[in-house]
Amino acid sequence: MAIGTVEFDLSMVSPESGEFLTARAYTVEGVENADGSLRQLSIGQLVMAICLNRASKLETDIIALMEEMSATSAQLAALTEIENDILDGGANMDNINTSHVTYDGRDYSFYDFLVNVMGFSSSDVPTGFADASNTDLITLIESKMDEKNSFSQQKMIELQSLTNKRDQSYDMISNILKSLNTTMTGIVNNT
């Protein structure tokens, strides 16, 4: 078997009319015999190939989702740092461009991070502060943090679902291998 893509259909002869019926075409990626067909593969091997392909695709989706969740966590950490600096008075509240936060390996001014990374409106983020604008900005930051937390919870549910589906694919492969082994052992014992 080589790596490749094989298309096949579920064709059969109708028992009633004797006509050749063709069902929907299917594609199995990653499995190909030397002649480009699936004819030499057993049903168990075909199912395993499909399950492995599915598990591999799910694994790729899981990794992408985990990277997305990691980026969201980093954004939350940066927002928390900005909020704490504003609340604790550690930030230079006379000029928001002189206070900095690190995100994704880069150093951003609070203003640049909030506007360019988090998508705040530039009119909502003052460059200099009075006590009233601090409260407004804190409210906006907390709102964005709530949105990111909600997003993270949704993605965590999606991650759990993808992980369960991937595990089911591996369980099916394991069950097929066990069944094939039992069958082969039975055949060997009967000869």
C-alpha cells in the first residue's frame, strides 16, 4: 500500500432487476494499492483506513483549536495586566502610550494593544486619562474579558467534542484489529 487518494463507489447488481446500480462515490485519502484500487483491501482494512484518516483530520483540528485557545488565554492575560496596572495606579495614566504590555512576544503600548490587537475603537481608548475615563476604559476591558472568557468556554466544549470523536475513531480501529485477530486465530486453530 502507498500513500495517495483512492475514489471508489458502492456499486452492486440489483437482485430484483439484475441491473448494475452505482451508489455515491467515496474517497479514502492515504490508502492506495499498487494498481490504484481498493479491491485487494478487506472490509476491515478499508474501515481502518477511513478511521485513521478521520482521526488524523480530527487531530489537526484539535491542534488548531488549542492554538486558538492559547492565543485567547494570552489576550486575557494581557488584558488582566492592563486592568491591574490601571486599577493599581502602576500605569502612567497621563499618557497611555508610555505604559506597555507584552503579548505574543512583542511589546505593545496599552493603546496599541487595545486598538490594534483587541479591536477597541480608537475613540473608546483615551491617550490621556482622567478618573472618569479610567472607569469607562475598565468597563470596556472587563466587557472584552467576559467576551473572551465566553469564547474560551465555547472552544473548550468544542475541544472536548473533537477529542471524543478522535478517541472513538481510535477505539473503532482497536476493535477492528481485535476482531481481525480473533478471526485469524480462529482460522489458524481450525486448520
